[in-house]
Amino acid sequence: MREPLTRLGLPKLWHEDRTRLWRFARHTVVPVTLRLAPTAAYGVERIPRDRGCVLAANHFSGIDHPLIGAFVPGITYFLAKSELFEIPVLGEALAWMGVISIRRGESDRDAVRQAREAVRDGGVVCVHIEGTRQRFGYPGPIQVGGLMIAMQEGAPVVPLGLDTFGWSPRNRRFCALVFGDPIELDHLPRNRAGYEEAGELVRKEMVRLWRQAAEAAAAGLPPELPDGTPRNEPVSD
């Protein structure tokens, strides 16, 4: 049985081309999102454009995915809990956008395969490396599964610090995203010790970027960070 939105023929509106769907979302969903959550991003230019990579981000809010998608060029392949795909309409829309369903708390080889293929094909895969939202306003301990994807594909990891804690439709606080320089992990062994060392490297940088994001949000989203990193505009195409 086909999904309800497919039965309505909606994929034909963008010729079943995912790139066109993302472009449509950026012209419709993103303006609304940024009105609800005034946001600035810094360091987007650090994301490689000539090869695939893994974005390693912290996670505070349900607004995180839309905000990342608003500023990262091209298609971002998010990993999201499989329960979301069971929600009528939403699950279908997520699949159209290229979101990868992952079963939390267990080995999900199909999700890993899809993520590795996306990176191998030059895509950007975003992983919230804590595994779940953090409830106390500070980045939590990380899980190394997302970093394993990067290491197995020989791809860099771009750390991303988000300050979105406490945002809600009733609390439309300033939010900020700060992207770091790509981290190459090729020198580390592909074993438990190597993955744990990678986790320590990435988490340290992610926390530093989160602090920068928090300072930027508290300062009212300045045109540049203290280190000179300029504020980026949302993707328009």
C-alpha cells in the first residue's frame, strides 16, 4: 500500500528529484523556521565541498535539524530515530528528504550502510553524536557510531556546536550554530581504542564550538565571532 502523500501525487511536484524538494523547502519552510527561531550560523565555509563528510553535532532541541538544513549547502542526510518514520505523513516526508532511519540502542547495519554510501558519494551526513537530546543545557557523553562511519570511509568529521537549549514556540530565544574545521581521523586505528580517541578529539572541539555558539546567542548574534569567523546567510538555492 502506498503512502498517503504519494497517493496524492505530491512527489510529481518536484519531479521526484530530492534536490528540487530541498530547494522547495528552503523557500517555504526555512523562512518560517527562522522567524520562529532567530538564528545565526558561523563557519559554514569550513564544510568540504569536494568530498563527503560527517557533521558531528550536539543535540538540544527539535529545531536542530531544520536549522542545520537551513545553513548547510546541498542535501544533508540526517540520522533520525526509527519511531519518527512510523508517524503518518511525517515519516513519508522524512524519507523523501533523505533522512536515514536508525533503530536506537541496537546495531542497525542498514542505516550504517546508507550513511556510508551517502558519504562515499560526496554527501554530508549529520549525526547527533550524543545519541539523544540533552536535558540540562550542556553537551553530554558521545557515542562513537557516527565517527566510525567517517573513519571507515576515510572522510573528515566537521564538528558542530549548537546553542538551542530552551528554545520552544513560546520561548523564541536566539539560537546559534558554529561549524569547526574538518578533523581528519585517518591516523587512528579502526578499533575500539581508535574510535574512543576519535570521540575524545571530536567531543572536545564540539564543546568548544558550543561555547562559542552560546556566547554568540547571548550577544545577540553578532556579525562575526571574536576569532573573526563571519556570520553566514541561510542557503537560498
